[in-house]
Amino acid sequence: MNTIIAVSSEGPGLDDAVDPRFGRAAGFVVVDGAGGTRYLDNGGSQAMAHGAGIESARRIAEAGAKVLLSGVVGPKAASALAAAGVAVVEGMEGLTVGEAVARYRAGQGA
């Protein structure tokens, strides 16, 4: 599977917990089809008074992600992600980033 997946994360690695928030997540682990990862720090959006979800959605789309795994995504952010062609899978809180990606790829999170 070559789909680029972004995961809201409490840290920069696959062993870090999925952040249950989207717009104000600590950051996003972006996983490519070969399993390579990179981290997008979300500190700027965390500090925003309004629009954090929409700004985070923009960054996820710019990163080339086609799927977002998270806990909860607000309605405005969900609309922005959908408009950018990014599929959203919620309910991944309680897992590590690696577990969430594996679950999605196995078809359990879709």
C-alpha cells in the first residue's frame, strides 16, 4: 500500500500514543507506503485561539497524506480534510501510532 498516512501523535515516533485531539495535537507522524516516517510539529496550531483544526488540515494535505488517523476530528476540520481528498478515520485513541497504522492497513480502522 503506497498511501501516505498521517496520525495525530503525542510524540514523533511509531511507539508514541495517538493524540486523541486533531487540531491541537502535539504533532503528526506521517508514514509513507514504505514505512518511512517524518514528524510534523503542531505547536503553532496548538497556540491558535481559533482555526487550529483547519490549519492542521491544511498542513496534513500539504504533506501529501491521503488518510488521517486520529481520536476526534471537529466538523470544520473534517470538512477541510474532505475537500482536500483526505479520508478521516476516528477512534484511534488508546493505540500507539504504529498500532493505529497497522490496524488501518489491516482494514480494521477503515
